[in-house]
Amino acid sequence: MPKITFLGAAGTVTGSKYLIEAEGKRLLVDCGLFEGSKELNQRNWEKLTVDPATIDWVLLTHAHIDHTGYLPRLVRNGFRGPIYSNPATHELCNLLLPDSAHLQEEEAQFRAKKKYSRYNPPLPLYTVAESQQALKQFHDIPRADAFTISPQFSVRPHDAGHILGSSWLELTVTENGKQTLIVFSGDVGRYNMPILKDPEPPTRADFLLCESTYGDRDHPPGSVADILADVINRTAKHGGAIVIPAFAVDRTQLLMYYVRELHDQQRIPNLPVYIDSPMAINVTTLYSNHHEDYRPEYLREMQGGIHDPLNFSSVHMTRTVEDSKKINDVVSPCVIISASGMATGGRILHHLARRLPDSRSSVLLVGYQAEGTRGRALEEGAQYIRIFGEEVPVRAQVVSIGELSAHAGRSELLRWLSGMQSAPKQAFLVHGEPNALTSFHDAVVSQFHWNVTIPAYLQPFDLS
Ligand SMILES: [Zn+2]
């Protein structure tokens, strides 16, 4: 019988990796990096419990690093098979994987300089060259049609509405003539957002894996535009800056959309908006080239040719380090959108170091902030944040806008699951922190009466 092993995103939100075995063949669904605490990061360095050379294929749900960022390491350690994804995910990975490698190399250099590493010289988890090698193994599959990987595995992707190219997967596993249908939720997006289509619901599955990032809570009700307008107007009145750590993929584009709307409706003053992330700028271009995930009304607006809904006149895209540093000299009110989204690295750190001590300024948190990150510390009301070895006082106002999350809230996850016409034999809850998992477990059991399991890290299950 087929078997599944949870090599990641079990009891935590990162490191998504699910090994499916049938008739001696091995398929890995997603290949994500662990991120967050030191213990989680350490898992990226541990030997995988399965020899990468014995894995035949990798199949991806979407491009986020916690679903793809382990690929270069897998390739470095012997994986030679094809990596299947749709074209948008492939193009996003062309940007994200070398960037991730670059961060790994920088961190190794930093450790060498600070002389704290058990390796001498300290090594990166993988190099830019290794990320390029992984990209050579990518093969495009259709966005929505069925695709046969082998006699054992075939897949049909569906829109997940989470980021550009994001899919949930119906995987049909055939062993000794018997078919088993496994649904992988990937990350489930939101309903009624302005740019991307709603997630399509699953209707049938023998086994179902569902993410649980927000399994314990709903995003607060309220209009994103109203909250954004309120924070921007209040901060501008005091003469401060609005600093927004934002994921380069999707969150930045959505923020640009909302800020442009507010600007066009003259609900906010004409402030300069700095998009200070070369990655976010590249991804924004990619968003402009891929229309297959867009809502029809958004596409019409875009094709109307009046303006690019992602772009407007007061936006300044800063690519170079020099231009980025110049933003430090801006003393009038402005909006600064920069990566990384959880303030774990990237140019946002310079902006936080400069603006956090300023009580006139605001920091807006717009995405999920994982345990152990500076973003989570800010969200939880930390008085000081450590940046570049210094304790930076938090005097700026910190505001969380959960409404801007790319992840379905608890009710939206339940809405997505309610598309199922009959109970799966077993539902596995993954990609959540412990509280979210147990709370969502109880919600699914009480609403659907399914057999629900929270798998442990590295736990195998027979799919019979
Ligand atoms: Zn994701």
C-alpha cells in the first residue's frame, strides 16, 4: 500500500515536505526550508531520513521558500530527478531560490566574521550555483489540467488563491491497480481579495492534508482600506514614516494595490511610497506578466489600459543599496515597504533600526509572523528589538493588519473543506503551530465528524 512520511510542516508552519511512496517509487510533494527558531533552522542541516538520490520526482504547490527552499540542498545531496511546477511557480522560483542561496552565503560570511560556527570555515546551507543547478531540474506542468508523472502518480492542480501560481493538488496514487486519491492543500488563500481568484474547493479525497496556519483564529473583520487609511493618515499627521515589512511575493503587490486605491480616492495624502526590495520589484514585474490567477474584474481593470493597478505615480522603486540608504534621510512622511516580511533579514532591518525609536512613526505587520522572528516579537509588544547587534527601542506604534494575510483564516479553511462531498478516510492537519493545530482539529471534528490526525515530525503512515 502507498505510504506517506511527514518530513516537515508537522507541528510547525515551515519545512513542508511530504514523501509519498508507491511500488518502490518516491515522490516528494513540496521541499521547503525550516525557518524561525534555532531548533527549526538546525533541521535544515540534519541528514534527511531518506537518501535524496532515491527520490524520483518533486512536485510543488507554490513558490514560497517554506515550500521550495530546501530544493538546492536536496540537489546538492544527490537528487537528480525532475521538479514539477506550473510556469508562474517556476518563474517565481527563478527569483526566490538564488535569493535564498545568497542569504545563506551571506550568513556563512557573517558567521565567519563573528567566528561563531561549528564549521571552519562556516559553510552556507547551499550556494547560488547550487540553486541554479536545482532550477535546471524544473519542468513545467499545466496550471489546471491533469498531468501524469509515472504509472504510479498523476496530479491535477487547482487554484489555491494564496500567491501567484499557488495550487492545491489532487494526487492519484496507483499501486497494484488500486487508486488512492490524496489532496494536498498547499497553502489555502483568502476569499474576496482584490487581485487573486478565490480558492477552489476540494470535492473528494481518500486522504487529505490541510494547512492550519490560522486554524485557531479568524482574521479580524474590517476593511483593509479603512485600517490602512487610518494608520497612514494618523502617522502622516504626526510627521512620521509608515514602515511595512512585507513578503516580496504577493503582500507587496497587494499593499501597492490598496495604497494606489486610497491615493486615487484621495483618502490619503500624496506621500512618496518606497518599494525598497529588488526582489519585490522583480516579482511585481512577474505579476504583471501572469494573468491566469487574476480575478476577471481585476483583469478587466488591468486590460482597460487606464493604468497598471499595481503601480502609480508616487511609487519609487529602489534597486540599489545607495538609493535604499537615501531613504534614511527622508524626514517628511512616507511609506516604506521592504522585505523580509518577518524582519528576519533584508533591507527592512535598516528601516526598522532607523524608524522604531521614532514615536511619530508606525510599523505595520501585514503577514504571518513565525515564532522566534523579530516580527513576532514586535507583534507581541517587545520594548526592544535586537538589530545588527544593538538593542533598538520600540517607540513607534506597531499595528498588525491580519486582514492582509495571504492565508485563509479558520472560517475560510472550514469553508474550503466544506466543499468535500464525503468524508476522507483520514484528514491530516499540517503547517500550523501546536495551538493552531489542536484548535483546528477540534473544529474539523465537531463540524465534519472526520477522522483527523495531527502527524508528528518524521511520522510515517500507511495510506490504506
Ligand atoms: Zn505559502
